[in-house]
Amino acid sequence: MAKQDQPREPTLPIDASDWDGDDAARQASTLFDSLIDFARGRLISLVEDARDSLVGQVRGLKELTDLVADNLPGAASPVQGLVGSAAGSIETIADALAAKSVEELVEDGRALVRAQPAAAVGIAIAIGFLAGRMLKAARD
């Protein structure tokens, strides 16, 4: 039988004979970890941008509330007190959002869901509704 007629052993397109299995796994793990770190950093950056935008919108709501309180007639002093109180609460919320890191906000959210799951579902529905309205308004 000639040398050409003998079946050849399959070969790899690269020479992996000097690869150590542990070394390859370690390199793959390091690459995966760096990819995860990059994705996490990018996600945190996006969430921080969204948080900053939300803080701006909440502060705008506070300014609107102040404007309403300032333009109420004198006979509406009880309502004026309620609107002023609401403006103070809105400012407190904006300050708390601005001061917390993304990790703290996530942990606060988890604590809320554990403590009050029904309230968390209600808040999620409200946020979804508002986000949908904002997206629809942005398209129009």
C-alpha cells in the first residue's frame, strides 16, 4: 500500500501541543472576568446617567410645585401648605437620589421588594406607565 493511500490523522489548524490545559482555562477565565467587569462598568455608567436625568426631572417637578404654591390665592392657604410640604418631600427625594451610588440604590430597591412586595409591584407599574408616556411623547 502506498503512502498516499493511508488515511491521515486529523490535525488541528493551530499547534496546541504546548498548551497547558490549566493555563488555557486560566486565560479564558481572566478574559471572561474582564468582559464581565467591562459590562458591569458600562451598565453602572448608563444607570448613573439615568439617575442624573431622573434627579433633574424630580428637581423640575419641585420647581413646578413651588410655582403652583406661589400662585395660589390667599384663600387657599391650607392647600398652599400641602403643596409646600409636597415640594419639601420632592426635594428630599431628589437629594437622596443624587447622593446615593448605583449599588446603594439597587440595595434599597431589594430591601423595598423584600419588605413590601405589593408596593414594589405598584411602583414598578407606575414607573413603567410613566416611562411609556415619556417615550411616546419623545416620539411625537
